[in-house]
Amino acid sequence: MLAQSLPVIPPAPKVHAKDLPTWRHLLTAQRNSIAIFPDYAFDVPFGRRTLLGVDAVLINDPEGVWHVLATNAANYFPAQKCED
């Protein structure tokens, strides 16, 4: 046994400085959905991005999450389902 134990560093995806280009975003999302977020996404209470005509919203603020999921849920529409 080692006299001094090494620190445990959990695996984590690379954090990007800015939004990924659309093609890279799509490829990365297939492998790891956390890896698509840029550095600033972890610091802002609210973020928005349009990708292929679809608005994606990221809410980090607890009050904002409560507003969307509980208080005002009727005003937010779920994603459209594709029927075969």
C-alpha cells in the first residue's frame, strides 16, 4: 500500500470555450450529452441556443426551474413527437 494515497479524479468531458459548431454538437451529443455545453453554460442562470431551427433552453437557476416545471408549466410546450 502506498504511504500517500493519490487523489481520486473522476472522468469528465472536455469543457469548450464557446458553443460547438452544429455538426460537432450533433456528433458529440450522441456520445456524451454533458460534453456539448460550453464553459459559460455552467455560470449563467439561463441560456438559449437555436440548433437546426429548434430552440434549446438551459435553466440553471432553481427558481427558474421551479417556474418552468411547476408554477407556469402550462405555458411551456413539450417537444413535438414524430408519428410513423
